[in-house]
Amino acid sequence: MNKDNKSFDTALIRDLAVLLDETNLSEIELEKGDTRIRVARQISISAPVSVAAPAAPAPAAAPVATVAPAAAPADAAPAQGTVASPMVGTAYMAAEPGAAPFVQVGDKVAEGQTILIIEAMKTMNHIPSTKAGTVKQILVEDAQPVEFGEPLIIVE
């Protein structure tokens, strides 16, 4: 590798590191020919210890690209208490397979209480209720892929 290629690679790595910060991603990998560059950062994630105690909401990762919200059922769109997905990922209704779901229709929830988890890029993101109230409708199923802005749960 000559001096020009080395400085180019260093500049590219710096650009990728800035892109990580701007997009809130945990890693980026680029491959061209026989050259492969991977830039990653560590993100600490704490698993919930008890499902009964409300967990503090984890910061939501910013979406990588702008994605148009999926079409919602007609009765879900106008609801004031609709909790929408802050990211693209897979929704899980419980902390682990076989565990009791975080919430069910009819449950009373507090503002900030975890109502489901969205896995995005192998990171489990706790999704909090945006207000206190009663769960009126759950619009997603366990292990269902969700889009940014997609309605998840209605709390009234």
C-alpha cells in the first residue's frame, strides 16, 4: 500500500467513524476488492432483571434511512395514545421467549413503563409507554417486523 492509499484509508475510516456518530449505528463495514474496513463502537446494554418493575427507557437508536410509515389500520391512525415504533426492527412482547408479555389489552400502564422491546441490529431497545393509561389495543404480534413510525400499541 503506497502513501496515498494509506492516507485515503485513514480519511475513509475517519469518515466512517463520523457516520457512526451521526446515525447512532454500532458498526459499519465496507468491502472493496481485497480491502475490507470495519469500524465499530461498543454500546452497553443492560438486560431487564425483573419484568414486574418498570424499566427505565433506553435511548432509541436513530433510524439509518428515512422510511415512510407503514399504512395503519383506519381505527388506529387517529388515536391520541398511539405508541409508534421509533425504529425499524423486530417487536417482542416479552423480555424473553416463554416469559409473560410486558402488557396485555386492559392492563394499566404508567408513563415510561416498558410495553415491548424492538430488536434492531442485535440491540434490544425497550419501548416505553408515552403516557399513563389503559392498553386499549395491541397492533403488532410477537416477533413481528416493524417499520419506523408504525403504530404498535394504543394507550388511552
